[in-house]
Amino acid sequence: MSSDLLVDLNDDLGVDDPPSNALDQLKLSPMGDKLWPPDDSSMSKSETNISKRLGEGSHLSWDHPYYDIARHQIVEVAGDDNFGRKVIVFNACRMPPHHELDHHKLLMYLKATLDQYVESDYTLIYFHNGLTSENKPSLSWLRDAYREFDRKYKKNIKALYIVHPTIFIKTLLILFKPLISFKFGRKINYINYLSELEDVVKCEQLVIPTRVRELRARSSDNEAVPLVMRDTVAFLMEQGLEIEGIFRRSANVTLVKDVQHRYNSGEEVSFSQMEDVHLAAVILKTFLRELPEPLLTYQLYNDIVNFHNVDSSAKVTAIQNMLAMLPEENYTSLKFLIEFLVQVSAQSEINKMNNTNLAVVFGPNLLWGQDAAMTLSAIGPINNFTRTLLDQHYEVFSP
């Protein structure tokens, strides 16, 4: 993917290699479940029938060179989309743990599958749910994919749909963004709900894993919150609640870049050893601001900018309805952040950061428009929405 599996990292840019050290060492917080999901290979009769119809390389004889890969049904050919283009599906949840899968061979099998269709237009659908620290490919695998999938494979791919994206994927875009061509970037689409796929392909023709169909309810597990957020908030809860002007001070630019590099390199970061409250505060704000898409998502932009038109008696319900549209990890991370900021505000007599002040600081880091002019005109409404979110946090996030 542009940020996760096999997307274009050199199309039109003439870049031969991404920085291999950064790729090999990058280590972000896993966004999946800690526990390995149960095998959902048992399918209903209707699913089995569809699977047999789709065959086309996914069900090979036992003596085929790629049988040990194909039997997992990670890669499927799912007929044509609504535009007559061949559909290739990649199911992350069907990837077994690292020690049970030859990832290089998976890459070769994926290439062999695509080789049958790359001379014509095709669509790639990637189901991300189920990718965990147990089965996630290494960054060196991504580098190899980058090298292997040349212009031949990128030329006729008309759309890449990432279904149920997480902050993990979007954060990886920060690393890969300089290497991805603008042309290919426009082909990448995030899909938060299966119903949205109907505009592209009839979902009944896809053998969608049960784990994806029954995407779990929102989790309060903080493991869904990116590591950098957990680290900074934990330190600030311990050391920063009574610091006057917290979140309003700057930090040493060199130190900020060093901490960012250490996170991207998978090194442990200890704010306690650095004893710099303002550095942790800046890192938290910077992380939110540098996400490829804001935590509140572009999808909610218009609703939030026009939130002031909502009757005061209906504001809580309106916010709950909006937040229900967020991807799970966005919702969990937002809840985690707001609950922390409420603790900061509770000490506002000392730190001088009440809900209004916090909204001014964090509003622009939670949502922005897709162009600078749009964001500038909407700062007031975005800040007002953020303040309401803080004021009404208990009602908004109550079960």
C-alpha cells in the first residue's frame, strides 16, 4: 500500500531506493489485536461456493510451487468491478504468524497473480483488519515489494482501496510520502465501511473474511492508541499537569527531530530521562499535526465547521453521531486524548490551560482542510467544536 503493502514508491519520481535503514528500522505501535485471531477458514456454504467460482489461482493443487501460500487465501481474484476491471483482493487477517509464512514467497505469489492481469486495467482491494504485530510483514519486506513492483504493475492499476484503515497505515504515509508520486497517490482510497465498496464492486462477489465482516465494536484498549501518544501522555500526566503554559511553549528543534527519528527507528524513548515537559508536549502536537489525514478525518470536516448551527440541546447527540463515523483507532485515540486534556484542564488554576485555551491549541491539530485557505477560514468553528468536545466529554463518550 502507499503506506502498508505494495504501492508505487517510485512512479514518475525517478527514485531508485527508499532509505533502507529507515525502512528496516521503523517501528510504530501495532494497531491490531494482541491476541492472534481464531482461524476463520471455515466458511458458510454460500461463501465456499463463491470461493470455488473465484478460484483463478487461489486454489492450487498440492504439488504446485505456490500451494503453501495459496492455501491461506491471502490473495484472491474476485471477478470484475463495476467498471469491468479485474479485482485482486489481499486479506491481511488471513496471514498466519511470521514463523508460519514465507513472506518472500508471498511476494512472488502476489507478483505471479498480478502478472496475469497487469496488461489490462485492474483494481486492488486491501482488507487491513487483522494485521497485528504477530503477522505484520517486516519493513524490509515492504522495501522488497517497492523494488519488485515496478512500472509494469503500477501503470494499469486504476484504484487501490484500503478497507478499515488505521492510524498505523496513515502514519506510515509520513515516511513514504516523499517517495510516492502524486499520480499514484490519487489512486489510493480509504474505505471505512464495507457498504462504501458497493460503489466499486458487488460485495457478494467477494469472499470477505468473517473477521472483517464482524469488525469488533469500539475498544477502550489503549493498545489501539499509537505509542508516541501513550508515551507523551503518560509522561505529561506524571510531570506536566501543573506546568504553567503547558502546550504553549516551544522546544529545541534539534531535540524534536531527534525524538522523531528515534521513534521512526524503533528505539525506546524515555521522556523521564530527558526531563523536558515541553519537549513531550511538542512531540504530541507534532505527531497529530503530521498525520497524513487529521484525527477527525476529512469526512467530518463540513459537519464540524457547521457545528455552530446545531441547536445546543442536540449538540451531544450530534457529536456522538459524527464520532461514530470515525475509524475505530481514530475514535479510540481521540477519546484517549480528550480524557487526558480534561485532566490538564482540571488543573487550569495552576497551569492556566482551561478548555478554551486547550481548544485553541489542539483544534488545528485535530482537524484541517485539504488546502490552507480552507483551514484558515475554519479555525474558529474547529476550535469551538473542540471546546464543546472537552466541555461535554463525559456525555459524548459515555457508554
